[in-house]
Amino acid sequence: MNWLLIAITAHFIFALVFIIDKFLLSKTVLNPIVYAFYIGLLEIFVLVLIPFGFIIPPLEQIIASFIAGALFIFGLIFLYKSFRLSEVSKIAPVVGGAIPVFTLILTHLFLGERLLISQSIAFSLMVIGGMIILWPKRHKKISELPETFLIRGLFIALLAAFLFASSFVLTKFVFTYQPFISGFIWIRLGGFLGACLIFLWPSNRQIILDTTKAIKIKTIGLFSINKGIAGLAFILLNYAIFLGSVTLVNALQGIQYAFLFIMTVILSKKFPQILREQITGRVITQKIIAILLISLGLGILAF
């Protein structure tokens, strides 16, 4: 199985995770800070992989790994905050559309990565396709748009994208010098340390403690299942980064948007208050064009 198929599988699973995330953040008392904290806390279980290939690298590699993991957790905080401001099918593409652009710039500056002409064409097609998917729909109440999405939602989404891109670039840097399992363990330990840093901040600690007392058993179960699924997707995504180009792996976010759109269309009828998706001829045409561009980019990479 090559890096392309692994990355596509990971993005499909992440689309499903986004849907469950939106449900949890809309219907429960989970605060984005609390949500990110527990995700980081659960990363301590990466220690079960130690028997399968753990080494102690030089100090600079350990530091880079910790920063990569912590940045991912901080990115999650802003991602989940943005989920509360707009539709999941809009916010996720904003983040995903910006991640490959930030990644391309950062890898060019710090890793010296260069794409072939065909890869550059595929990258452009997939990013443009992702941008078309997120293109704002016309709102009947124009006054609501700048307040809820264009100002707060867009800024928070872009900040999350930059943090994620920085994390992924550092991840590729770590994998350049370490075996996959060992590098993955050190990076995820960085995520655990990021959760600890969140808890050390007094106001965050109070929110975490107060919210934890109010969480229902049913919510804990759904959260655990969702994070288990996300863990599988994250391992696959990291392995794809280990095998291939981090820039192209992140450009494949476009296929995640396609999966996400299809899922929200199907589920929005059952959960209209959680997954709002406008279905009109214009929207359908827009999504089809975007998916075709993304598919063309995938075709170029595959063949």
C-alpha cells in the first residue's frame, strides 16, 4: 500500500471524526479547551508501542518531537473553537485549504522540499478544489456573515491551520532522522505534554475540572470511540508523511472535504440543528466542480 492510498484512507476516517466532533461540541458541555486537553492526555497510551521500535534520539530531536506534538494539540483548540462559529463543512475546508499552503511555504523554507512539475500541478488542482468547496454561499441575512464567519471564524480557522502545518512539517523533520514508530512515540508524547501545559494555566484548569464533573457517561463513551477512530486515522496520516511528501499528503485534504460534504448532506436531514448544509442547484454544481478538480489532481499523482 503506497503513501497515496494510505493518505486517502486517513482523510476518509478524519471526515467521519469531524462529524462526530461537531455532534459532541454542539450537544454536550465539552468546551474546546477540555476537548483538546483530553485528546492530548490520551496520547500517553502511545507508550504501548515502545516494544515495537523505540529509541532515544539526540536531544534536539526530542525537543523537535515535543514541539510538533504540542503544536498539534494547540491547533485542535482553535479548530474546535471555530467549529462552534459556523458549519463544519465550511470550517474544515478553511483549515484544510490553508494547511497545504502553509506546509508548502514552511517545507520550502526549512526542509528544502521541492515538488516536481506534475506534483505542483496536482497540488494546485487539489488546493483549488478545496477552496471552491469552501467558497461562501449567499446568505439571506448579510449582516450575520461578517460577525459569525468572515471575522472570527476565518481568523481562528487560519490560526489552527498554521499550527497544524507547523506540526506536520516538524513531524516530517523528525521522521527524516528517526524510524517511524520511535518518531511517532516521541511526537505523541509532545501532545501529552501540550495537554499538561493547558492544565497548568489556572483558568483552563478550572474549566477542565468544572466541565469534567458535568460530563455524562454516554458522552465519555462516544468521545472515547471517536478518539479511537481518530487515533487510527492519525497513525495512517503520519505513516503517509513518513513515506511521502508532507506537502502532497496535506494537499489531499481536498478529498476529505468531498467525503465531509457527502456525509453532511446525508446526515443533515436527521440532525438539522447540528449539521446544517444548504442544498441548491448552485451548491451542488460548485461541489461537483471542486470534486472533479480534486479527482484530477489525485489522478495525476496516482499515474
